[in-house]
Amino acid sequence: MDNTLLLVVLILIVLFASISIVGALHRIRNASEKALAILESQTARQNTDNSSR
């Protein structure tokens, strides 16, 4: 194979891998934000329940 073709293929593989990693990081961030919102609402509910007792 020509070295140029190998270089192009390698660059494309790295490009697609980085796009995939960025997408996975976005999904992890979204899931973390949702989990944090759930925990905050549960904490607020517990605080409300405890203060009403």
C-alpha cells in the first residue's frame, strides 16, 4: 500500500474514534446531570419531611 493511503486511513480512524469518545463523554455528562437532579430533589423532599415533623 502507498504510505499516503495508510496515513489517510489512520487519520480517519483517529477522527472517528475521537468523535465516538466525545459522544460518550456527552452521554456520561447528561446522565450525571440527571442523577444529580434526582439526588437534589430527593434531598429537598427529605429536608421538607424532616422539618414538618
